[in-house]
Amino acid sequence: LSQYDSNLYIYVYLCIYIMDEFYVQNRQVIVSVHAVKQARKRNIAYPDQVYHTIKTGKVKKFGKHGIKFVGKSIICVGEEIGQIILIKTIERGN
């Protein structure tokens, strides 16, 4: 295991336990474990920067179900699945 994977499980479970349900455009937002790993590897402050970008960033739709939340410094890429928005990856932008 790398240094990012070793403490991941404790951090993720605490965030899920503490965080309330999060809604944007009347859809529940779920952040995948892969997205959390990518944020940690790229030194992006999860959940603070991620949730701020999802709440206040510009929404760009692409493809059939793709959606991006573009903030000042990060981009959250996800997919609309029914009444859920699943964030699949988080990357640096701009």
C-alpha cells in the first residue's frame, strides 16, 4: 500500500459518518472512493474544496450523462444516474 492508501479507510469512513446528505439541483451527490483517492494524491483538500466547487462552481454537461463542476482551481467530473450525481474523479484545473 502506498502512503495515500494506508490511512484512506479511516478518513473516508469518518467523512461519511460526519457528512449529511448533500444535494445539488434536487439530486443527491455521492463522491466515489476513487475520487477521494485522486483528490488525496493531487493534494486537493477533501471535502472542503470539493464541496465548495460543487456548490458554487459552473456546471458543464457533456455527452449523454456526463457532468462537470468547474471551480477556480479544481474540476469535479461525474455522471448523472437517475436522481443521483456520482462524482467519479477530481482533478486540478485552470
